[in-house]
Amino acid sequence: MKTIHKLTVLSALLSLSSCGDMLELTPPSSIVAENFWKTAGDAEAGLMNAYNSMQNSMTQNFIIVPLVLADDARANSGGNFTRHESFVATPVHGNVLDHWRDVYAAVHGANDVLANVPNINDPALQKDRVLGEAYFIRSWAFFQLTRLWGKIPLPLQPSKSATQDFQLKRSEVAEVYAQIIKDLQEAEKLLPAAHPGNNRARPAKGSARAWLAKVYLQRNAQGDYALALAECEKVMADAQYRLVPGANFASIFAVGSQNTTETIFEASFRPNRSTEGHDLDNETVPFSGAGFRMRPETKIINAFQASTGDLRAAVSLGTHNNNRYIRKYEAAPPTTNIRGNQTTNIVYLRLADIILLRAECLNELGRTAEAIPFLNQIRTRAGLQPTTATSQAQVKQAIEDERFLELAFEPHRWYDLVRWNKAVGTVANLTEANRARILWPIPSRELDLNPNLDQNPSY
């Protein structure tokens, strides 16, 4: 059953009494233009529409599917997870269409804001901040789309007709990345350094910089290591971002703990509302009432066992009735019936990721001696001894191994393997024969509606 997700903390912060619950906001595209986009409240409502679409796509397909594609988790039952794990998903599978639709809905919501908010004359409107958030949302959406589908349609203006978007051709990957980078650079200029209450559920300048570093590394073009390094340095120079102590590592993911100093961007959920949580606990724990549709892969269990004294192990892995399970999304004790209405924040960007990316960039640029202290910063926080790696090749492997453990069960491993060109040879069900299936199929419905779309190879 598809869970409805809401970025509810944002709507509470906005205090838009005329708008009510976020899902009750009327999408701007369905409002007569002359009656909307007049006030600061209209701008915030339009932005919430984009955020709502963004969050609809932020759990199952954004987090869980990349885990089973990679080598840190595996599917525990049939259905969508097993199809993706086996690289046999097809253009007619529902979650392929759902994710395409949900992420493009975020694009269209952002486009509405970017096209209309500049024309609003209301002294109460924080125009730069609203536009910066819209640019961030659109960049996030395009990045997610191109990582999964490669070449994609690139709508940059609001839809003027029901058929307009069904005429767009797929833009080349290089063009998509250029637009993502442009959007993030605009977001960085416009976003505030921080939000009131240190709220990490709204992107700030550091969020744009961190996301831009990841974009450069995923693109992996000539010069991108230097560009990514510069963004990592900016994030790490921002005093508001600090690693939490190793003894408090669990606080990054714990129920009731949000906006830690380590978080750069996270999604928040309203507590005590059974229809507004997410379902990552339901998918990952073996407790009563849970689906337990995915579990940790033996490889990562063994890796944590070999990492003697690692403080991250007990936070990342749990055991219940002889079942090893993913603990980072655990919402309640084993005796609690799980209903899939978790309110724990989901962390998408955090400082440890950026520190390891900085180490990687330095090492790839031949500055290995400078990279090692950043690698050791993460190891020391985890209660481990400094690395014994010294050569560039050794440090490269040590950084990759550290990312595997530090970011276990967070949605980064699959994309790391792809950008390192190590997915084939690391992931059990991916071989040279089916390498093309690293990319997802274009949904059949989209091909039927748009004669200008072509299918990805091997589908």
C-alpha cells in the first residue's frame, strides 16, 4: 500500500491559516492564474505543493530501492524490491511509473514557483528564500531522475497545456547535469545560511553546496574532483555543521532527535498522526506487524564484525528473534506493533558524507597526505584506530570501505558504486551482460503518451 508522505513541519512553520493541511493546498496549476500568485501566502502555498511532491518520492524509491540495488541490503520477499534487486524490473512495473510521476511532480511544482513568484509584489514575501528553495527542489528532482534514467525530458517552464509535457524529447545527460549545477548555484546564492530554529528540513546554503559536491562527483567529468572539493571545503568551513560525538552517533537517526549539528538536510514528519508518517520502519524491522521486506546483506554484517570496536555497528544493525535487521530506521522497541507511520526524521545529507567526499577528492587529485586526516576523523569518531593506508591506491580503498560502514543503509552506496564504475563486479545480480540495466526503464505509460521518448537499452 502506497504511504502518503507530507513535509508537515514546513507547513507548521509557515503558519498559513488560510491553507490548512498541506495536502489540502490547491495546486497552483489547478487555480485560475488571475486568482493566484498574488501574495506571500500564495508563494508559500505553491512552494509547499512542490515540497509535498518531493516528499512523496523520498522513501521507498529514494532510499529502499537503492539499498537492494547495492550490496548492503537485500530483499526479503517478492514484489518490487526483488525485481530491482534482480535487475528484472520492466516498463510496466508500478513503482517505476510512480517514481517517475512523483519526481516530475516536484519539478512542475518548482517550475510554477520559479515562473510566478518573481512577479509577486508583497512586502511580506521572502522572495529570495522561496526561489532558492524552489531551485533546490528542482535540482534534487533532476538529479534523482538522471541517476536512475540517464537521459530525461527537461521541462523548465510551467505546463501551459495538458499535452505540452508529452512532446519533450530526452535531453542528453551532460545537458541535464549542466542544468542541475546551474539550479544549485542559483539556490546557493538565494538561500539563507540557516533557517529559524536551526531547522534542517529546509535547505540552506550548506545544503546546496553539499548537494553540488555530490552532483559533481556523480557526473565525474574532467575537473569535477576539484569542483567538488571546493564545495566540500565550503560546507566544512560553516561552523553550524559539526560531527556529533561517537557516543551520540545514534542521535542522528533516533526518534525525537532532529536537526543535529551533523545534519545538512533532512525531512521531518509530524508526530502522532497515523496517516502522516513514513514506512521505513515497516520495511526494515522484523517486529510484530512489520513487513520486514528487506534485511542487511551478509557482506555488511561481516564488515561490521571485522571492524572491532566500531561504535556504528549497534546503531546500524540489530537482532530480534535471530533475525539481523537494519536498525537506522527503527522507530519503536521490538514489543511495539509497527504500523508504518514513523515520524523519525530521514537524514539525506550529513557532514560525515561530505568529510569522506573531501578525502576522496584530495586523494584523487594526488594529495593523499592531506586526505588521510579527514578519513581518520571519521574513523576516530567511530572508535577506530587511524588507517594504516599510505599509498594513493590504499587510501582510495580505505575511503570506499569507510563510506560502506559510515553510510550503511543510507541511500548513497549504489550511486557510489556506479560512479566508481564498480557496480558490475560488486553487486551479485549485475554482470557485463545486463550492465545496461543500471538505468531504469522508461515507464510504458510515458512512452505511450509521448511519441518523442525512446526506451533505454535492454528493455
